[in-house]
Amino acid sequence: MIAPDRLGSDYRQMLASSWVTNLSDGVALAAGPLLVASQTRNPTLIAASAAMAWLPNLLVGLYAGVLADRLDRKRLIATANLARALVLGVLSVFIVTSTESVWVVLIALFLLGAAESFVDTSASSLLPMLVESDDIGVANARLMFGHITINRLIGPPLGAVLFTLGMVVPFVAQIVAVLAGAALVLTIAAPTIASPTVMSDGEGAGSSVRTEIVEGVRWLWRHPPIRTLTLTIITFNVTFGAAWSILVLYALERLGLGEIGFGLLTTVGAVGGLLGTTIYPRLERHLSLGNIMRIGLLIETFTHFGLAMTTSPWVALPIFFVFGAHEAVWGTVATTVRQRAVPPAFQGRVTSVYLTGVYSGLVIGAVVGGLIAGRWGVTGPFWFAFAGSVAILTTIWRQLDLIAHAGS
């Protein structure tokens, strides 16, 4: 069963909303870059379009967390999706009237990314209000399954096909999807929570956004397991970002693959992710969360080693499959641990601090990876990632049990 009865109807409505909007996001993964490429072949501008995926989270993510703790989370999700529909509508008008430009597209991508950061933070904060603590892992695994199948497998090829039918078609399809997502989330009957400012360290209901952000940072820093989890994610994302930032060059130059072959690598990883989401409930029943985390981080560490060593696509493809399974399982575990440990009134702010760290690690890693690849070639970032991962994993190995029991 996709969503067991014990998860409840509210969770199923949230799941449906997530899957529908994931379709929009997946279509955008192909349609967005294609639209930019139709306007310019400038590599800097094309790279800037990719940066729109993470930059809004760094700029507005913490504020999104404050709002997620102040306001009705389901209405915040719906409002952000309506804002996405508005931006897509304006962009569609530019396209239909042939007045679009690369700068119009970049601005639209930034605004869409900003709205999505509000959706992601609020949704992550809403889920623990809908299901029992013991079911959070299964609930996250179902969300991850939809993300992988729809966002990464179905959405991109659909977006490319729709783009060939007409430049505006994929963006109209996205409007329909995000509006449906907004309507579905509004059917959730989840209660709203009391303003967290009443519960905090004495600033009262009129406390500022800055004060509330500081409270979220302070809560995370004073909670050793969640602090260690966050630092683990940031540091591992530096190593991951370094290697994955030059993945296309690695595929073309090291493995000798063309554009289609590069796409095959990501597809194989997504298929591995499906396996990870499918087996997650069984893993949680038979293994401690600490051991699941250890196995996953070992897989990630030796993924970098294997890719640094091989020149064969036939070796690289199975590595990507296994890594994809790990990526899905790790994402489910890390989210579940955080949601179980953080009080409802702080879910939004702690989630936003956590996600800001996640994206910061990726950005730092991408810069480091580019510099290393320029100096030592395309395998250099993978050797850096392997050595860094070994050092980090050795340091945190004994603390993983503490992290895993953060919400117990």
C-alpha cells in the first residue's frame, strides 16, 4: 500500500500534494535549462541558471523557517505554491508574446526557487504534526519515493517532450500542477500551533525575525545530537559537492560517455533510489538507525574511491545505482531523526538552519571541486572527497548512535 491506513487521511493529502508539485519540479529540471539555452550559449549565464536552485535557500531559507513557526504551515505551503503559479503565469506571458530574455528567465527561476524554499521548509515542519513519531520514517520514505520517481525519472523527460511541443507548454503544465498541489494541501485538517515566541526565552509575542532565527540556531547548537547531525551533513556535502560539481566532465572525459550516457548515470542513480525507498521500512525494522547511517556513509565514502579509480562505465553504473539507494535511505533517516527530535514550535526554524547548512556545504564543495579539477584533473575532486569522507567518518563514527537516538 502506498500510504498505510495508520498514516491517516491528512498525510495522504499531503503526500498527493507533494507528488503533484514534484511533477512540476521535475518538468522544470528540463524545461528551465532548455529555456535558458534557447536565449544564450554563454556558459556563465547557463551556470547562473543552475545556481538559482540553491541561492534562494541561502538568502530566504532562514526567514522561511520563522514563518513556518509563526503561521499555519499548510496555508503557507498553499500560498507559496500560488506564488509559484503567478511567476509561471507571468513567464508564460513573456514567452507567448516573444518578449522573454535570459534575464527574465533568470529572475523567474530565482523567484520560483525562493517560493520552493518556503514550500520545502513548511512541508518538512508539517509532517510531524500529521503522523505518529514511530511512523515518521515510513512517511518520509513515501515522500522520497515520489520525489525520485516523479521529480527525477518522470518529470525531466516529460518536460523535454513538452518543450518540443511549444516553448510555453511545460510552464503551463507546471501552473496546473502547483495549483493542484495548493488545493490538495488545503484539505488537510492539521491543527495550527501556538506562536513559538510565547514559548521562547522571554522576548514575547512581538519578538523580531532576527530574534526568532537566533532562537532556532541556539536550539540546534545546544542539542548535541542534532548539532552533530547538521555538522555531519554540512561536511559530507562539501566532499559530495566537490565531486558532483564536475560530474558531467568526469562522465565525458574519464568515462568517455556522451550526453545520453551522462543522463544514464543520473537515471541509474534514481533507480537505485527507488530501491532505497522500497527497502527503508525493512531496514528500520531490522537495523538500528545508527548502523543504517554508518553503512550509508561507508557507501558514500567508497563511492568516491570507486569513481576515482575506474575508467569503465560498466563499473561506474553499478556504483551510481548503489549510491542512489544510499542517498534515498540517508535522506529519509536524517529527516526522520530531525523531525522526531525537534519540538513542533521550532520545526520551521531548525529545519531552515539545517537546510541553509546543507546548501552552504554544496556551494563550498562546488567551489573547491572546480579549483581542484582545474589543478589536478577530473579525478582530483573524487580523491579529495574520499579522503575528506574518511576523515569525517572516523571522527563521528561513535557519535552516530547518539545522533540516531536524538528523538527517542
